[in-house]
Amino acid sequence: HRSSIIHHNPSSNKHSVALHLMPNEDDKDYISHMRQRPPPKGGDVAYSNDNILRQQRHYNDIRKVGGKECVQDIYARDPNTSGDNTRFWFVGKVARCTGTVSAEAAIARQMNLLEEHATRIRPVELGRSFGILEFWFAPGDTEPLTSQN
């Protein structure tokens, strides 16, 4: 089954065509099962678009109520550095309900998302260290202060 959309740009008098190929019910027999990806492992903290967007909504909702006091900035320690040359990379933020959830518990609960995200945004520095990264946290919205150290 095909569908196409024709776009016309009056200012340049040009047309563009977008062709969308969408399998219909009859085509399912011809689609190899090897080409269908299984859902990623990790359940509700697997690195998938749905989970990332859900976590972003939760973060925004918690932050709206609790402000920056309920937010932690998350850093991954570069395992290829040490001593005075130790480097920490900012990899994200977590929000938590203060008084009921510790920063450590919030980070531990989202470890799969954090680690996958860290290795994707810093593939050269952290990419080969999946599974052995150390995460550190600082008070929320302190990235500028932390970058000066």
C-alpha cells in the first residue's frame, strides 16, 4: 500500500513529493520476522522513545511542584581519566519527591536510562564503558558552577 503527498511551494513554484510505503495486512506474510525489532530490555526504564517522553513529563511535573530543590544534576565519571585529570560529564537531571525518595534511589531506579543516555551523548568518552560507569550528582541547576571546577 502506498500513499504520496505532493507539496507545492508557491514562492519558488516547485513541487516535492513524499512517498510513504506502508505495509497492509496482506503484506505481513512477506515481511521477515528477522526485520521486526523486539522491544528493548529494561521494561519501563528501557531506552525507548515512549519511556523517555514519560520520564520527561514526570520530571517536568515534579519540578513544577517542588522547584529546583527536588532536582539533581547527574554526571558520569569518565573512566579513562584519573587523579587530578578526572573528568565528569554532565549527562542529565532527575527529579524526585523530597522527603520520600532519596537522590540515590531516584538515580538507581533510572540507571538504565541514564547509562544508555550517557553513552549516546558522549560516545567517544563514555560509549565503550556501558555497564561500568559511575554516576555522581550535584544540586539541581548547578551545571555552570560545576563546570568551573
